[in-house]
Amino acid sequence: MTSTVTLLRTRRTRRLVLVLGVLVLVVIALATLALTLGAASLPPGKAVLALFGIGDDGDLFVVQRLRLPRIGAALLAGAAFGLAGALFQSTLRNPLASPDILGIATGASLGAVTALLGFGLTGLAVSASAFAGAAVIALLIWFFAWRQGLHSMRFVLVGVGFAYLASSLLAWTLASADERDAASALVWTVGSVADVRGTELAVLGAGLVVLALVVAGISRWQAPLALGDDHARGLGVRTDGARVLTLLTAVGLVALATSVVGPLAFVALVAPAIARNLLDDGGPALSVSVATGATLVLAADVVAQHGLLGVAAPTGIVTGLVGAPYLLWLLATHEKRSRS
């Protein structure tokens, strides 16, 4: 028995290392592509040298000031959304549990647009308002979903209701604003990594590191929670406290990423599902969800810049085009499983 368990763990570890290795190679390939493509195209050799500060001033400016921050923002935001989605889905035991569907990302958009159009704020103040918007929606969902404990189905249903409410308020805010002002706020409805650099990028990176350390501390709860409350309690997990702390951390990740790059649709929904399929062990797949989310957003940004019929588009447009069909497929298969 012991040898069988050891063998299974060894196989799982090897598969995890293999999957992460492949994803890292894909990220490197996509990053190299992102560094070379554009109006000022560069050969891969020059792009890599400029990355390390070698080359003429023009190459250094294009690579280090324009393209590298965008790549960093895509990777960090994708990692945050992927990890948040994995925490939501494993804790609530529902593949449909996602910040997009629960209204938390929409709440961040509403906070940012309200600050921008209602109070004329700019810069980090808008990002802080987006963070606050996500937090307020999450607290409201919590308040209305809590009934002597936090139950996954009630949390999801209440979240869907608040998603519609936040979307309606966002649409009303945009419709009430001046057309030119509303156009400047549209990025907060779809999401983009194009203009993230400097302080915002540093805040995103530092915040992600802090929250990832929290996740490392609570990750031991995820597998028991995914088995259900009775099994989790039998394994010594205080389910309500573990679920609350985990979801608070997930909300923090969503609020952080959305406050910097806007709501990149469906990344938090799709990345954990892909990660679980890659590992094929039914676990929460936190580390692979991080890598998958980063890969998806970077790939979407490359396509958004260079692949949509030659027209540059916000990153969130591409993630939405990929995620919407997946959501329809997931809803159809989920309904079939429920009936069987």
C-alpha cells in the first residue's frame, strides 16, 4: 500500500514538473514573439540583447520601456486571475465559480468608472477605487449568502445577482457620462495591459507576491475542501474559517489585478479548468493555474496586438472571444451531468 501511494505521488510530481516546464517554455516563446513584433520589429537576437541592456538606444527604448512592461503586466495579471479562479472553484466546489460570473470583477470596473467619470480621479486613485468596488461587491455577496455558514450554491447564486446589478449600474454610469469621457473609461469594461508600467506594475507585482505567500500558507486546505465539508472536517479542517480566509484571499487577487489592468474576461474561469485537465488528478492545481493564467493572458495580448485582422484591440476582447464559447460548453455539460 505504501509503495503504491509513493508511486502515485512520484507520478503526480513528475507530471506537475512536466506541465510547468512546458508552460514556462510556451511563455518564453510568447515573450520572445512579443518583444520582436510591432511597428519597430526587431530580430530575436537584438530583442534578447536589448532585454539585458545591450544595443542602441532605439532598441533599448522599444524593448525595455514599451514592450517589457506590457509583457510583465500580462504575466502578473494572468497569474493573479488564474490563482483566484482556482481558489474560487476548489473552495466552492463549482466549475462555474469565477469572479466574472460572481460580479466581483464587474464591481471593480464599476468602482474605477465611478471614480473616473463621477469624481474626475486619475492614476492610482482610479486603481484604488477599482479595488474598493470589488471589495464592496464581495462583502455584499457575503452578507446575503451567509446563513449559519457559507454554502457554495447560495454564494454563486447571490454573486450572479450582484453581477447583473453591477453591470446595470456600470452601463447607466457610462450612458450618463459625456461621450468623450465615456470613451476614456471603456478600457475598464474590457481590460487591457497596454499602458501598465512604473508604479502600477510595481504595485501589481508586490501585491501578487504578498497574496501568493498567503495562498502558500492556506493551500493545504484546498484538497480537503474540494472533497466536501464532512470529509474536510474529518481531516481536521475548520471549514467555515478556511473557506472565508480562502475566498478573502481570492477576492484580494481579483481586486488587485482588476484595479491595474481591468476585467480580463473569463481568464479566472478558463485557466483553472485547463490546469486541472493538464494534471488530470482532480485537485485544485494552484501552481499550474498560475502558469496557465499567465500564458493565456500573454497569448491573448499578442493576438490582440497583431492577430485581429491587423487591428490592435484590448486584451480583454480576445480573452472574451475565447472564454465565451467555453462558458457555453461548460453550462451545457454541467446541465447534462446534473441530470444524469
